[in-house]
Amino acid sequence: MIRSPTIKALRQLFGADAAQAKALLKMSRDQLLRTPVGAARVAECYHAPTTQDIRMECLNALGGFHGVEGFTTRRGECLYLNAGDTYTPTLVRYGSSYRIACWGDIAERHGATA
């Protein structure tokens, strides 16, 4: 099971929609594909997107962020919801967990690569 923030922690990003955000974090790929945002994400891609990509797109739409972005470090891929500033806390998927963090701190600590 993939680790994710609590509903209480998610409130700082999603406000009243924190429980819905937590539900999205727990959904299977099939459940995500049945959401309007998940279905739209698959329809716009030539190659099937990963489950984490679909999940992050659904969370982006729920929270009204500025898109899903990512970068690669020496330790792997980091996906995050663009909150508008490098050091603004946001939802990040890094390694095998989702967490609330500043993506800039991860890039500095783990060496973002091109």
C-alpha cells in the first residue's frame, strides 16, 4: 500500500475537499478511469498514462492547482502539483509515497537532473 497524508494534513491543500482528495489517493486505476478527469486524461494521451499520472491529474483538478509537473532525481521521478512557487508546500509523489512537501527542497536534496 502506498503511503499518503492524512485527511487532516490534506486540509492545508484541499480545504473542505480533503476527504475527497484522500479518496482519490486510495482509488484503484479502474476507479480513477471512471472519474471524468481520469477518463479525459486517458483520452488525451497517445500512450496510456501511468496510474500515478492519472491520480495526480484528478487531484490537480480537485485542488485547482496549475497542473502536474515533474522532474527526475538520482533517486527517481518526482511528480508534484504546481502550487505556483518552488517552496510552497504542495502534494508530491516521490519514491513510493505521496506527501506534502516543497518540490524545491526535494530537487535540492536529491539532485534534479535534466
